[in-house]
Amino acid sequence: MVMLDNSYSTIKITTTAEATAEVIDQAKQTAQAWGLCYQTGLDSGLALIQQANQLELRQLDEPKVGAVFVDFASDALTFRRLHGGGKKEAIAKAVGIKGQAAIRILDATAGLGRDAFVLASLGCTVDMIERSPAVAALLADGLHRATQDESLSNWLPLRMHLHHGVAYELLADWQTRSPEKVPDVVYLDPMFPHRKKSAAVKKEMRLFQLLLGPDEDADRLLKPALLLAKKRVVVKRPSGAPYLADKKPNIEMKGKANRFDIYLTELPRG
């Protein structure tokens, strides 16, 4: 794959000192696939670490921060899938899941794919766009490992599809490139400064801020999303955050920490 932006070129892939030849080869293949650089002997800064069982993002000179990786078979996601609110979950209501009808969703800010996973577990087909090669590599690694998990392999690969590119460009060109995949819903969750004190959230968001920097073009997502979505655009925002592109939604679903701004695109009948 070709790198999309030089600002992402500083992230490197490395391995631990005890890595086997097989793991080193895997790291080099991952680097080549995502247009990144493989380098040994790294001991500081942000880097992707190829382990035998997964790809991780770490701050090498702060080992206490821990690793960020994608695991769709984690205890937390498994519990949410099996015992969560199902179609009564806020995100399910926001995107308009009703009855047994399956809908197609385009998640234009995929990140680590957790929201996409929840929607896919409810029967939706989810196309995911991720701009950062490093984050896309993490997500691709998680998707691959999910194909080897007996509780996920029979449905997840059919419902979750990763696309690497700049979201507002792909949104604008989506109908031409993939007319058979025009989404019912475009889902947007652009990165916003996090104020939660949860250790897990702090770790993840801190590393993402270091990796990606500020999300300065989030407002550019809304217009092409509105032109593409058949039924609605759903924007996830922290409570108190401004509307995306300063555009008031048709519906606001407010929660304790977040809200969903819903923009209806389906023409009214009659």
C-alpha cells in the first residue's frame, strides 16, 4: 500500500530482542504492506511492536503505559456482544437498527473498530475507513486474528471490511467506485480531546494523540457523508462538544458522556 501522508511516516515497526526469525519476517511484511519502516534496536518513542501473537502500539520509553492492540475476542467485547443491550444499545438506536432488517454502514473514522464491531455483531455490514497506516495495520491485525477465533470466524469476516484512505476523499468518490456498497448510514466519530479519567481510555487516547495529532479536518467529513448516506449520518460527539461543521442535527440522542447527532438524509414520503 502507498502511504497517504508524510506526517504518518515517522511511525516504525520493530520487534523485541527475543523475536524469532518468523516474527521478524512478519514484521517486515507488515511494514511493507502499510508503507512503514522496519527498524531494530528502537528503545524510545512511539512504535508498532510485532509480537508472535499480535501487533501492538507502544510508547517504548514509558513501559507502564502498556500496549494498544485490537482484540475482538477480548473479554470486554465478548461480554458486550453476548450480554450487552443488543438492539437497545444507544448506538443501535442512533443508526436506526429495527427488527431483523440488516443495514449497511460506512464507518468513516474506524480507529480500533470497536463501534464497527458492535454494529456488525447486531447484523450490520460495516465498511470501515482508516487513514493512518499504523492504525489500519492494528485493525487489519485484529480482523485477521478474528478469522481464527471459532466464535467470530463464521460471521465477522463477512460483515467487517477495512478500507485504507482519506475519509472525505473516499466518501466523495464512494458511489462511483462502489455503487453496490452505498451505505444506508454513514457513521462518524472524529477524535476529540478526551476528558475521561479511566486509565484504559487515557492510555489509548494518549497514544492516539501522539500518533495522529489533532483531528483538524473533521468538519470536512459531514458534507460528503450527507450526500452519500441513503438514510442518515450519525456523528458521535462528547457531551458539550460543538456540532460537526457547526451544523445542527435533526435529532440529538444525549447520554452521560457522549451524544449522537443524527442527520436524516432519506426523503420524506408523500
